[in-house]
Amino acid sequence: MLVIIHGNIKTMEEEDHADGYLKIEQGRITALGDMREYSAPGQQDGEDIQVIDAKGNLVMPGMIEAHCHMGITEEKKGMEGDDCNETVDPVTPYLRAVDAINPMDAAFHDALKAGITAAMIGPGSANVVGGQFAFVKTHGRCIDEMIVKAPAAMKVAFGENPKVNYAGKDISPATRMAIAAKLREELTKARAYEKKITADPDMERDFRYECWLPVLRGEIPLKAHAHRADDILTAVRIAKEFGLKMTLDHCSEGHLITEELQKAGFPAIVGPDMASRNKIEVRNMAFKTAGVLSGSGILTAVTTDHPVSKIQFLPICAGLAVKEGMALEDGFRAVTINPARICGVDDRMGSLAVGKDGDVAIFDGNPMEVFTRTLCTVIEGKIVYYDEECGLLC
């Protein structure tokens, strides 16, 4: 059992606790509330009890990165550690992130040190269809034991990246029209396969199209790389045509088409605004976008797109969005409950509530401010990062 006492608890639910407590047993939150209601746990059956006195510091849900390539594009390893894009075929839906994520990548420790307890990780955007994302916890050595949901999304990409990658190779796509056409062709074939497998469950399975079934059945979304306004709207058009769930990842010009996105109803994962404008399609990228979208009622998260910008800067990216107009509370939500909802895991994380995973971060201030230190990070009741100088462990 892990007990946190005297914390300034920000739950991301309806009620916070300025002087509160939190209990975690067998990986799940079993109680939380005001210290006036707290009773110390008794020692039962030799159970090991750890107590953290938060001393009034901020206690909040572990943060969530909704879109990154951590462990697939590894730091310090060059080509040998880069498994982000299979750049020989523009349509590769059958690729699985779990087969390439290396938990030994130093970025995982950086995430823990920043209070980030979970991440959506998957292939890059070189292909029209890149493959399947996985949602994982950020602590562990075996990726199979870190998985929360896999597959968690199907990566598709619009605009400049597929165009540039296949230009000059005598392979389609070379235009935005071809990108859309290849995706429609693939979805049409996948839908035909779904109809056949529904009519005859005993038929021989096709590995190439089997991976589309969770998408077509609405169990997981398309994860659409789209920066430019016209590419965003093409993604919306195709998702509507096929009746699919979708997240709009990057959404750099989303602030230019807010009314259209309100009508479309898809959530946005905005960023990496800390990166340079090194491509034509990101020339209108700005930290104000997240605030404009969230202020318009669009479910919005913030992303680093690690390693495009470093994963440990996730809360700073949210802070810069707040600086450029996003409401402070929306900044907190953009790295906790909103990405949990967007990634389909809000039943387990994103807020502090009884029954949810015991994923907690403790800070000596607002994590969106650059001088704030992470004092402790907890995943499923286990302390996975601890600042020895903070003296919180009783």
C-alpha cells in the first residue's frame, strides 16, 4: 500500500483537496479526500505500507503524452535505433509499434522524471498508412508488461511527408490527391474484407486486412497526421465517408478552421509547437492553436511529438500554450484527462478517482512553470522516480 498525505491534490475531477490524502492498493486508488477524514492504515498481515508526506506540494494525475515516437526513434543511436518509418511501401497498416519500442531508450527515464506516466507511441508519418500505435506506461523493461492498450490507433498521414518521401521513386503518392485516393482504396478493401469475415467467421484470415477490423468497428481511431488546413479537412472528409473515429494529430492550422472542426467533432492533439518551422506546411504553427481549439469546445491535448521536441518538455509546452491564451485549467487538462479521453483510456487514468490506476506525480509547484521540480512519480502505486533531496518519504 502507498499512502500520500498532506497533499494539495488536484484530481482533474469535480473536487480538489487543498490538504488531502490518497491511498493506493494493488495498483489502484482505493480512497482519497480531505485530511480531516483521514485515518492511518493499520498493519495487516505483514503488508508493506509506504507513506509520503507531500507537505503541501501539488499532487496530480501522472501526465500523458498523446502522440510520440519514444523508444522507436531512440536517442543517441542513429540509424540503428531509428525504426519509425518503413519507407518502402506507402501503405503498411500491419506494422505494430510494440515490435519496435525499446523501453531502454533514455527518453523513458526523462518522461518519469517529468511526471509523465503514460504515452501513445507509434510509427511516423512517412507513409499514407504507417501502422498501429500502442498506449503504454512509461516504466518497465519489457514492453509487453507496459502495454495498456494495443493496438490503440491506426496511423495515417496527409500532406507533405508522404509526398516528399515517395517523390522521385516512381511510386504513388506524389500528390495530395493520390494520398487521399490510396487511403480510400485501402479502406474500401478493408471494408470488403470485414463484410466477408462477418458473413463467414471461419474463412481464412488475411493478415494485411485483419488489422483494420478494430478501426472499422469503431474500437480504435484513425490517428491522422495533418498540419495544413486543407489536409486536416481531407482527413475529416475521409473519416466521415467511412464512418470512422479519428484524432487530428498536430492540427497546426486548426485555429484557421475552428468552426469546421467544431462541426466535425474530432479531438485534436496539438504540437509540436516547440519545434522549428522547418517545413512549408507548418509555417502557421503557433502555441495559440491549442487555446483557440480548447476555447471553442474541441477536446484538445498537447504533444511534444518526441523526439521532434523532448518528451520532458510536455508540461512546458502546455505552459506556453497557456501563455498564448489557453485557460490555465485547460492547460492542466491538455496533459492529463484530455489525452486520456482522446486515447480511450480515461476509465483507468487521466484523473485521480477511486478505482483508477495509481498513477501520480508530485511537484513543488505548477509543472507548466520551468523552475518547478518533480519530487516523485508513481505508477500503479510503485514509486518509479524520487528526488532524494525532497524528504517526502516518511
